[in-house]
Amino acid sequence: SLANAQVNGGFTDDFSDGDFTANPQWAGETAKFHVNGGELQLNDSEASTAMLSTECHAIDGAEWIFTVRYAFNPSSNNFCDVYIVSDNANPFSCTAGYFVRVCGVSTTDNVCLYRKNASSSNKIIDGRALTLGTNNTFKIKVTRSADGEWKLYTDINDEGTYTLEGETTDLTYSASRYYGLAC
């Protein structure tokens, strides 16, 4: 679906051109992804990992908006992390960045913002508990001011209204090189 990082050094890609190899160029495990009806989709039936990224330097005064749609009930073993800030083209190798996880490793299904450090991930915004089923669409917006004020919003089922999931201040990292998906 839509991937968007607005600010100098950002990008926009709505995948309406049916391609993710140009404008902007996404790199990584490209054989595991395809564009279908204007949506970037994971196309891998194996129980494995998959990643894709594009260059993005947005961080100070930035806004990231993207849509995540699961056609299954995500779990702690089957989900996607959206790296809105990463120091590495391979999100699995990120040592300095921030990512959004839709549900995950706890018993509460939610949308959270994490800070990725060299060897660990720290949840910095813990979103509200959600009721998830087998067909879930989340429009997600994350903002970061130049002062390091982060806000995480969701629009469940793309209804046109954002709800604030939480906010925090974190100035740990002030540079970005990539935006990526780690599934």
C-alpha cells in the first residue's frame, strides 16, 4: 500500500505504476514481493523472513504515512516491522533506527513504535489494545518534531479518522538513510 515519508530527503510511493524497482527504487529480496492493484504485497509462502527498503533521509520534522493490510490474524511469529528510520539498507541489520510494529510479541494486539539499538529493541510508544481478526487494514501516521517529539496515530480500517496511540520524546538518533520492511 501507500508508503510515504514527507520532508527533505523523503519519498512518496503509492505503487500505482505497478512497479517497485523505480521511482523510488526498492531493493532487497525483490523476488518475495510484488505489486497487485496498487499495493505492495509479500509474495512468499515459506516460513521465512523477507525484507525490502528504499533510500530515505527523513527524520527531523518528518511525517510518515503508510497502510498495512493483513489478510490473516498477525501473531508474534507472523508480522511486519516498518522501519521508518534505519541506518542500514537491510532492516534486519539495523543498529540505529525506529520502527512500527502492528501487533507482535505480547498478548495484546496493538500498534507500537520501537527504537532499534545495536542489539536490542525498546518499545517507546505502546499503543492501545486492538481487536484483530483475519482481515485488518491500518493506516498509520508517525510524526517527529525537530525536538524529538514522536506521535503515533492509527486509522483502523482506513475510516478517515486518526486516533493518537501515544507520544514520547526520544532524541537517541537524528539521522536516517533508509525506510524498510522486515517481514
